[in-house]
Amino acid sequence: MPVESVYQRLEPLLPRVRKPIAYVGGEVNSVVKDASLAYAGRAVCVAFHPGWVRTDMGGSGADIDVKTSVAGMRRVVAALSARDNGAFLDYDGKAIAW
């Protein structure tokens, strides 16, 4: 999904969060972090790193396939709780420092 589409999906949810014209790359993570603060206690907002995935972009030498990445993120999402709000997680749930 293009970054612009991610922002368009997040924008209605972020009435009290800064709204620059466009977010790219790591700035999308900043939007998630801002949302986690704005909606603490009402939503759990996390950012994901899908891993180095074998795709056209990741290349054939990447660590994991798409199925492994998506399955891992689905397991993590299913187990999220309020204590995870604002976290940056990889596809298998390991915390990544902001």
C-alpha cells in the first residue's frame, strides 16, 4: 500500500495529532507513535517491521517469505494488549527501539 494511502486511512483517526502534507518512510511510524499517545486507553496503536521479506523489493536473498511475515504479524496483532500501545514491533513480536 502506498504511504499516501496509509496516511489517508490514518488521517480521520488523528484529529489532535500533527498533520503535515505527507508522511514518508519512518515518518509513518511517527504518526503511529503520535496516535498511541493521543488515543491511549482507547486504542492500541503499534508500528510493525515486517522483516526482510522475499518480494520484488526485498529480493531473493531476504530472510523470510511473505507467508511467514504475515502469519507472524497476525499472531502479534491477535495478542496485543494495552501494554503494547506505542510499541514498534517486528513480525514475530520482538520490540524494536524507536
